[in-house]
Amino acid sequence: MHEQSLIRNLVGKIQVLARHETGRLVAARLRLGALAHISADHLREHFEHETAGTPLEGLRLYIEELTDIHHAQAQEIVLESLEFEDSDEP
């Protein structure tokens, strides 16, 4: 299924980037293109299923939905940024 491969790719990117940080990963900001063929709710549902039982389980997703079908990233799911908590916080 195309959606699963997109989500697995996204999860893989997040895991690789998170390995290079010392803080605890708490959130990810995504940009969802208008032609990405998945809704924000469906993306969230697939993400939660894919990350169940992993260190990414419970990660907060902030999803910006693009509406312009002519936008350069209209067919993409873009990882905008990751949010980390300082590891020395109580």
C-alpha cells in the first residue's frame, strides 16, 4: 500500500534525525500537500499504527495542510521540524 510506504519512510526519517539529538523527541511538524492522497486524520492514524510499541509512540504531530494544488510540494508529506525536550529537565 502506497500510504504505508510513505508513513514508513517518514518514520524512518524521524528515527534517523532523532538519533543525533540528546533530548527526548516530543513532537514533529509536518506539511501535507494538497495532492498527497491522504488526509491529515488518515496520516495521523497510520502514523500511530506504525509507531505503536516503538520509542516514537505518542509523538505529537502538528500537520499543516496545504490547499494549493500547484504548490511545489503538493504531492509531498514534508517533515518540517522536530521538537525535543532538554534531557536534563525533571
